[in-house]
Amino acid sequence: MRKKPKPEMLEPYDLDTPSWIVDESLDRTTPYTEEELDLLVEGTLEGIRDTASWKNLVDRAGEKEARRILRSRIIMQDENARKVSRH
């Protein structure tokens, strides 16, 4: 039994799908901008704000420092962070 070959064309995506999802060659090659980092921090906080781990970090370090720690962890996970130095 032969497998059916995969189509060459990608399935159409809705207009809200970022182009780099459809075509990996369009993936970003630069570090996150400050604005992107702000959005990532806020989006992450929406998902973790009520967790025991986040509350424990805030209790130990304070809200401002906890946010800074979260931001630094996001930067550390960015595969493009070392391509351009941050100030």
C-alpha cells in the first residue's frame, strides 16, 4: 500500500495567521524589540499570575523584580538574543 504524497502547497490560513507560521523562511532573525518583550511579559503574566510559583516569586522578590526576572527569562529563551547586543 503506497502512501499518498503530501501536497506541495500549504493549506490556506486565515488572515490573522502570521506569515512566518505559513513560511518558516519569514521567521524573525533579530532579537525581540522592547515592545515585543513588553507584550510577551504581559501575555505570560495573564497565564501565570494566579499560580503559586508566581505568587511565591512576588512574595520573595517584589512585583517589580519578579517582572524583571520574567523578562530576563524570556530574553534568555530567545534564540536570536545574541545576534544584537542589548543596552
